[in-house]
Amino acid sequence: METPLNVAVLVGSLRRASYTRKVVMALAGLAPPTLACHIVEIGDLPLYTEDLDSTPPAAWTRFRDEIRRADAVLIATPEYNRSVPGCLKNAIDVGSRPDYPSAWDGLPAAVVSVSPYKLGGFGANHHVRQSLVFLNMPVMQQPEAYIGDVATMFDAHDRISSPESRAFLERLIGSFADWATLTRRASAVP
Ligand code: FNR
């Protein structure tokens, strides 16, 4: 069997009991063997400033290296005030500098937004997509993933509570495997 694609997973919530992280764990569990998903942590990244480009904090270097090594990135995020939580935007910005092309360049991506409410984080989802356009990342278009009512998605043991939800997550990660295989970048960004 071929080596599975290395999928860097970003979680746009730092909350201990994050629903977004639960969705990510469910997706990783349903992923086909062609994907190896692992969370790249973003909570320790100092806020980006160009002043530190010449002496980057160790956490920035660790993060950029992990993104450079990835074959694809899955971004899952809650919505804060109809937009992207600051921790996730900071991670996107840290990965985008100082090199050009950046660590993100050409990396296949999918965006999943998560909310306890009905709109499923649509605003956050599309604000993330806006950044990925500039970063030259091929983003999976379908299926779109605006996961609403997430509080009902898991039982007390964090198992997916309905066959419909499970089927959707399975279709989502299966489509992403196809997308990442089709659009993976030719080689790691140097
Ligand atoms: C929220 N929440 C929220 N939800 C939403 O659907 N749209 C929104 O614009 C906002 N705005 C918002 C701002 C801030 C500062 C907070 C803390 C929360 C609610 C949010 O969806 C909820 O707290 C989720 O549970 C957060 O995701 P995690 O941490 O469970 O992954």
C-alpha cells in the first residue's frame, strides 16, 4: 500500500471540551487508510508580528515545519462573532510568512465549520476560505461542511449519535481523501 497522505489538522478552538475538536476526532476515525490525520496544535503560537521574522519564536518554526511536511490540511473551526477565531487566524498568518511561496502554497485544503447553532458557522467558514485564496491553496468545494446543532451530534461518550451524521462525516472525509490525492502538491515546499 502507498504511504498515506500526511494531513495536518488545525482546530480553531482552544477550549478543553471543544465540539470542533470532537468533530475532528470523529473525522480522523472515519478517514480512509489513504489519509493519516494528525492535529497540529496552534495554542502555543505567539501572536504574529513582522518584528520577529528575523528571530522567530520556536513555536512558529515548529508550526511552519509541520505545515511544510504536510500533504494536505483540514481546517475545522468554530465561528466567533461571525468570523474566524483569533487563534486560527494567527496560525494562518504565522504559516504565511516570511518565505514566499509560503508553507501553505499549493497545499490541498478543506474547511469545516462547527456551531451549536443553526447556521453552522457559515461566516467563519467563508472567512477562512478568503485567506486560502490568497495563500494559493486548492480548497475542496463540495461537500460544503457547515455543521450546525453540534451539541446533539455526540452522545455522552463522544460517539456520533445518528447514522445520518456519521454518513455525512464519512462522505466528507472520503471526498477530502479524493481531493487531496488529486491536487496534492508535487513536492514539499522547501
Ligand atoms: C461564540 N459563538 C458563536 N457561535 C456562532 O454560531 N456564531 C458566532 O458568531 C459566535 N460567536 C461567538 C463569539 C465568541 C467570543 C464565543 C466564545 C462564542 C458560540 C460558539 O459557537 C460556541 O461557544 C462553540 O461551542 C465554540 O466552539 P468549540 O469551542 O465548542 O469548538
